[in-house]
Amino acid sequence: MNPLKVTVVVDNCVSPAVRKPFRGQHGLAVLIDTGTNKILFDAGPSDIVVHNLGLLGVHPRDLDAIVLSHGHYDHTGGLASVLTMAAKKIPVFAHPDIFKPRYHVDGTNCKYVGVPFTKEHLTSLGADFRSVEEPVELVPNLWISGPIPRETVYEEGDVGLVVAEGSCDCATGELPTVFSRDPLIDDMAIFVRCSKGLVVLGGCAHSGIINMINHGLKVTGAIKVHGLLGGTHLGPTAEPQKNATIGALEWFNPDFIASNHCTGFAMMARLSQVFGDKFIPAFCGISVEF
């Protein structure tokens, strides 16, 4: 198979090694170039995704598909700008739960963190939504994971993320009328089977990076983990989950770990210490080929 190139389009930070004026913002977008297809995985939080794509020489009309990892604003907020600039119908692959009313609750404070557009509005701009509820081989050797089975006992996620019924008045701190912990069933990854094994591309890995790896090995039939790229959401998780995840990653012994976004600086430093040269700070503009 031909080499596949993955480039970080949007991340919280811009790599000092990159000479182009990328803009950083809390969020994630990744461009996958298979040689014959250009796929945007997530769209960042705003229109900076269009600016950064331009620096890579890619116009939104060049995109063949968009895949959304889950329904949070920092992964979907740039979608309207991409669709507007593309001015064409683009397949958008996502789980049907992405439009749930989502909040982050911290004590008496709450913040809306869901998709900032309605499905109808995005459809009017050209989004051709394709529901993903099981693994889909989008192009040869590249799969959208579908929902990730939750099998590990330690990957508990972020307790502050909730799904609500009713409204949330963030100005007064009033909580939603009814809310419960968000299971984030829509959390998905992209799996690539290359000559060196499995590569997992994650958005935030709310379902757990180890759960993602285990599912990816089953879906692709790979027997080795070649690498990981994307957010790990280890930053906001409890210490036992951090420790157990790092231990499991050491056992899998991937050839590279390119983490960013919700991993957090402290965890990125820890991953760098554990994995040495295998660790890549995957900021804006960084590319990995496999």
C-alpha cells in the first residue's frame, strides 16, 4: 500500500519547528492524505481550520470526506466554515449521538460544550451526514471505528462531562433540570492498518485509548501497534487511570506516540519521559507518514 500522511491542522499549540503562521486554539483537526483521498478528521473549534488548511495548500473543496470523532465544540466548531468554503456536498461521517445537549459541570458552574450548530443548518451548508454505528472501511485499510467497546476497568473518563435535558443558565450557574454523566457513545477513532501494524487516530479518546487500541486490533486484524496520534484525554483523568494507561502502553510498545490537545502538558512530559524518542508532540503543522 502507498504511504499515508497525517498532518495536524488544528491543535492547542503550534510547533516551533513549523515555519508557517499556523494558528493554535483549543481543539483538534487532522488531515489524512492517502494519495488518492483527502479526509478531514474533526474540524477544530472555529474557522482557523480553514486558515490552517490553506497553509497546507488544501482548499476545503479538495476534501473527499469529513469524519467527526464525537460531538464536542472543539472538534466540530469549524465544520460550518469548512462546508461554506467547500461550496459542495461533502460526506460527513459521525455517530447519530453527536448532537446531544452536552455540558461540562464543575461544582455549580456549567458550560455548554456540544456541537454549536444544528444538524439542519450544517446540512443546508452541504453536510451529507452518514450515520456510523459499527466499523466502516472508508477506503482500503482505513476504518472508522464505530462506537468503542468499554472493556477496561480503569478507563473511567471525565466525570465533569454530562448530557442534559432542559436548559443550563451558565450566567447564573444554574444546572440543567435533568442531567447525567455523558457516556459519550459517539466517541470514535480512525484505524489504519499499514505494513508496520495498527495506527490509531483519536479525537479525545473519551472511551479510553487502551479500549481504542484493543478495538482497533480486532477490527483491522493487525497484531502489532505501530502508533497513536491525537488527544488522549489523560490530562483531566484520575491518577489511577493515568498510571494504568501508561503501563498498558508500555506493554503494547508502539513505535510512536504523537499526542496533543487534551493530553495536557504534564502528561505529555510524562509520556516523553517514558517513551523517549518514540514520543512526538503533535502540535499544529506536524506530519507523520506510515
